[in-house]
Amino acid sequence: MRLRIIAPLLKYRRGSTWFGVHQDGVRFAVYSKEELAWYLSWRWGVSRSVIWGWYSKFLKGASACRCSPRKNDCAPCGLAALRDEPRADKGESRWFGDHPAAADVVLRALSERRSIRLIHQALQLALPKAPSYETVRCFVGALRLGVQR
């Protein structure tokens, strides 16, 4: 979808005119990339800064490519650059990182083979502000994945 959104920017050449069509069928002219970014932002409901970010990611990916002899000419590498990067904090719990005593309670309860529901209830009884059930579930899931590896 990202490539579809930025495709007009990639095809646009300086000094040329790009024609768009409003929903009511009226044609209009765009004379610069900035105007085109405004139109694409309106058309797709994505901010201009996000569109420019995707555009620059695509160009960096295409220009860093080694499989094409011409610079900025490798669409597959540019497309690969548009993918989301995995989160750096994936599998880590900020809440349990800030509350190590609660993490110890969870580890102790897991060693006693308690269910996530019982662990969550124990945290609610022990702490004035306990984490949500979903936070506990994700934390326990990450711990179990770490044990299985």
C-alpha cells in the first residue's frame, strides 16, 4: 500500500505537470512534488511527513542496492526498505522493568505452576496499582518463550 501511495512521487519529474482527478471527476494540475505530496496526503489520509518519510526510505533502499547497475533503479530493494522495522522493545515489559518486585512475584508464581489468571489476581492483591491482565499475559508469554529457546 505504501508503494501505491508514493508511486506518483516516484514517477514525477522536475518541470513536468502531473494531473490528478478529484472524486467528482474534475481534473487538476500539480506543478511540484510538494503540491503532489499535499494531494496524496489529502487523498490517502496520511500526513505529508509520513509520505516524505516513505519516499526517502524507498530512495535510500533503491540507491543502496547492489543488484542494479543504475543508481536509484532497483524497485525491489526500494520496496523492501518500506517495510516496518521490528520494534526494539518487542518482548520487553516497561511496567515489569519499572517494578522488579512484581516481576519476582510472577517468577515465583510461575515456578509454582500457577495460571496467568491466578498470577494477575495475586498482583492485584499485593500491589496498590497492578498491571492489566494483558500486560501480565504478555510478560508471562515472553518469559515462556525465553525458557523454550
